[in-house]
Amino acid sequence: MNERLTGSHRVFDRVSEEYDAARPHYPEALYLALEELSGIRLDGATVIDVGAGTGISTRGLLDRGARVVAVDRGERMLARLRARTTCPAILANGDDLPFRSGVADLVTYAQSWHWLDPALSVAEAVRVTRAGGAVAGWWNSVDPGKADWLAANQVRLAESCPGYIGPVLPGWSMPPLAAAMSRGGLDGGRGGAGAGLDVAETWVTWTRSVLLEDFLTDLRTHSYMASMDGDVVVDLIARERAELGRVFPGGRLTVPMRVYLAVGRRG
């Protein structure tokens, strides 16, 4: 795994408080789509939430009756989760899950799978799910095609942040989780030869109402900005505060969003 991936948890640990305060939740329609595509009712299901971070997805799953074990590599991220969330929380790597085979109904990656090894992570997820279980991953994204101001915001970020990865880049796409799940992960892993999953994908659209300052805090938690020099980030945030303040003088933004969901079902 390259240096960028192995260091990702350190980047997010540095902004764990901001991440917890300002990252968006996931809409109710996402959880309904997860149940539909996986065939698993969340109420009563055993879920391993990999890359749980500060617990945004973990709490969403718990609120719908799931029994959740949260897993993350970042100590400070996990500390924030433990402070707010009543469930087991384990410091561990999603490429080498510390669970016996077949213990989970569902393994989830919310905004996290792209930081893991594509083959190893899926092989581990398949190993720890029961027959008839499922593996699922999803990503929130702004939808700049729905608002000119948002498209302009993303273009400015792309021009100013060398590591920007987002929807205004040519050829941008969501991480290839569906393809990795269709291959079943790495042949010869701890669970034996990989077997392809039955994969389904969907998009869920929603609208986020958020205060300007929270939107700006959210920007600071994205890896392309969190890894930049602090003085440069201060200047970027000041620019965005001025630009967005002109569009939303009342200080509350209406942000078009969409969530990509990929689900792989075991036979």
C-alpha cells in the first residue's frame, strides 16, 4: 500500500474534532436502499462498520436497530466515536479484521473503502460475513451539476488544492468498490479463494441545509485540504467564506448532495 494510504488515518486524526462536528450525515433514503439491495433488515442485524471514523454511519446504523461493531485505524477518530456512541469500537485495520469468519450479517464502509487495499479489504469483508450476508459501501458527494455556485466552489478548490479529488475533475468517478466486490477480493486470503458477490449499485439524491461556517469546517476535513499547510488553508477558507457569503447572505447554505451505494450479496 502506498504512503498516502498508510498515512490517511494520521491526516484524519488531525481534524477529528472538525470531522465529527461538520461532516454530513446520511439520509434516511440511503438506509432504506441499503436494506433493499442487501436483503438484510437493519433492525437486529450484526454489522461491522469498517473505517467508522467518528461514528457518523455507526450512529445511523444503531438508530435503525443494528448491533454494530465499529472499526477504525485512527486513535483520535475512534476516541471521538467512543465519547458519543454506545457500541464496541476496535482499533484495527480493515485489511485484516480481528473477527472470526461468518460473524456478521453486513460489513459496511461509509466514506472509507478507498483508503484500504481493494482486494484484501473485500476478501476480509467476505470472510467475516455469513452465507446470505452482504458487503456495502457508500460515499456522500456534493452534486455541482445542480447548482452553479457549488460548481464554482469546486472549481476553485480544484485549482487551489493539489490533492483535490472531486466531481469537477475530468474522468472523476466513485471508487471501484462494485468491481472489487464482483471479483470477491483476493484469491487465497484467510477465507480461501475469493468468490464474486452479486453486486447492485444505486444513487440517492438529497439536499443538505447547513450553516456557512459548518460547510467551511467540513471543507477542512477533506484529505486534500487537511494535508495542506495551515496558513494556506486559512487563506482558502477566508476566500470561500467571502465568495459563499455573497451567494448566501443569510449564512445558511442549501447544498445538493448525492450518495453512491454499492452492495455485494453473498450466496
